[in-house]
Amino acid sequence: MVGSFAFEPALRETVPMTVSLWQDRSAEAVHRTDFLVIGAGISGASAAYWLAQRGERVSVVDAGTVASGASGKSAGMLLLGTADPYARVVDLYGPERAREVWRFSQECRDLLREHVLGQDDLGGTQRDADLRLVRTGTVSAAVSKHELSEIQRSGELLIADGFEHEHLDGAAMHAAFGGEGFLGGLRDPHGMTVDPARLTRQVLAQAREGGASVFENHEVFRIEENEDGVVVLTSEARFEAEMVLLCTNAYSPLLHSHFDGRVYPARGQMLATEPLPERVIPWGVYCDFGYEYFWQLDSGEVVAGGWRQSAKDAERGYSDETTDGIQEGLWDFMQRVVPALEGKRVTHRWAGVMGFSGDGLPFIGDLPGKPRVKYLAGHTGHGLGFGFLAARKLVDMALDGHPTGWLGAGRRTLTGG
């Protein structure tokens, strides 16, 4: 939760990426470009999109495939704000900063509609089907009296600040889910859920239409800056660029020690059910202060994630294996709050590694000693909510020197202090 992140080096796995002599084929191919984006998740795909929109030559490299990291393994929820309720962020950082962050994520969602998703269409569109997009809204749901109080207070503040929301009482939640697990909720009517891997691929496909090149399975092992630009060596090629944009989020500490103490990796686990014949979950749900989240696809599958709070220390690091304790706890929780899931079959279980910052917000900066290397990191599980617009801010800084405002890497709370 925002303001709650404490970095404990003993719990982090900061192991530099290595490429052996036998794996190094960087001398076999040379690619020249204006901008090289490292990372093909939602941030890197978005940076490539905005660069292509500006007419720049851009190449994207990734150690794996497009959306093979957290962008292809997340819950796929397009939410406003942070993991913490609005009221808590107001308490921590003041009303002005809270409004800035929420308006930023609102603008990000609006930009995705304009450039990628298309505008709301109650009848559905082919793009919606291709992206598994559900536009019925999202709900912050309370599993305790304390959370209900925070959600209710947040709703009052959000509505007063011009963010449209609807209060839901316990009866409404019971009618929606058929169980007694939720005491109330706060619905954002414009919230959406989406297949995050397909969304990332779509953004990158549109970047390719603008001339971007994508190089998958290119593990970066060296970044060198000289008077002519930046040289990046991957396991497969040498890239010479005017500037590099580092969009590797959780994996940033593996590329440079600057990110030690600024970004730490945390595993998130998820599961999916067999298709259900009817809709039992009307909205995307974010509950237990963001520790659980779930939604139902139009094709019937229910996807759910979370339960990380039961083993926070064990969930730090770069392992993307699932664990029995969290998977069982998550599934028990889901059957309790959505009784219609009882007895249904779980078909998929997976994990992804998220990049957390000290204050739960993403940040933009220059790599020390390498002013031609810019970066965006620290999405803290909300890459879909922040990434598309944050990447544009990164591009605007790189091309035009525009200030990054609260996204600046120098903000005081970046390392939780």
C-alpha cells in the first residue's frame, strides 16, 4: 500500500544479468536507430508507440517475448489511482497530490480509449472482443468494517473532486455476488478490464505500423554511452542509438545498480477457471485494500489474483513459480465471496513479477552518468493504469526536455522515507 513500502536488502534478489562468451552473438548483427526501448511490456510498448507517433526511428528489445513479464501476467484491470484508497492517499500526501495522481490515471485511461481501445460501445466491437475488453465498470469492495469506512470516505472525497463514482451498500453487493463476503463497495462506472497481454501486443502493433522494429529474445548485458550516443549489447546483436529508454520495471535492478533501493520485485499470483455458463461477476473487483482482485470474461472464465499478504516476504524476488499456500488461500477466498464458483474447475495458475517503488507510484529519470539513458519504473502493480501516459511523459522529457512533475525520480518519498 502507498506509504507502506520498506526496502529490506536481504529480501531482494539483485543479481545482474549475465551473458556468457558462448551466448554472446552481439558482433553478428548491428542495428542503428534513433531510440532504443528496452522492455516490451506495457511501458516499453507505449514508449515505442509515442515515439513512432512523433516520427522517430525506434527499436524495441526484450529478453523474452512481447508481454512475457508482468504485462502478460497481470489482472488486466484499468483502475484509477493507486493500491490505497483515495482517502488514505489524501491523508498521506495531501489533496492536491491525490487529485494529480487520480487525474493522471484518468487521463491515461482516456488516452487508451482514444488511441487503442476505441470509445465506449454498448453493443460491443470487434476490438473489444479481440482484447477481451469488458466495459461494465470496476468496484472497490470492502471485506472489513475498517475497509468499508475507508471506501465510503474515499467515495465522498472522489465525488467532491469530480470523479464519478457510485456507493454500493451490503445489499447491493449481496445481490451482485450472492454471498455475504462484501460489506459494501464503490463503483467506478468507467472502469474496464482487459486481457493485458493482448492490449500490450496491440499497442506495439500500432507502434510497428508507425515504423517501430521489435527484437524479441535479446537479453541486454551491456549499456555504454559515448559522445556519439549509446551502444547496447544484447545476446543477439549490437544496437547503436541516439538515446535509450529503459522500461524494464521490476527487472531494472538487474540492469543497473542505480535501481537498488528504488525498485524491488514482488511476485503476484493468479488463477483462472473454466468458462462459466452465466455471468456471476458483474464488474471488475478490487478488494482487501488491493490484495485481492478478480473479474469475469465475456467468454465465462473468471480470473483472480492476490493473497500475497499471507506471505509477503516469500513473495519478494524474481521467481515466478506458484505456491500451494497462496493458490489455495486465493481459491478459498474466491469461493467464499462468489459462492457460484464452488466446485468449479481451476484451469490455469500462474505468477508474474511486479516492480514496486517506495511510495507506490511510478517514476521517471536519467541513469546517473548516462544522460542519454532515460527510464520509467516502479508501477507497483498498476502498470495498466499508469503506463500509457507515463510512457508519453518519458518520451516528452527525452525529446523536448519537458518536466515530469510528480513523476520525477527525485521526489522525497521514492524510497519510502
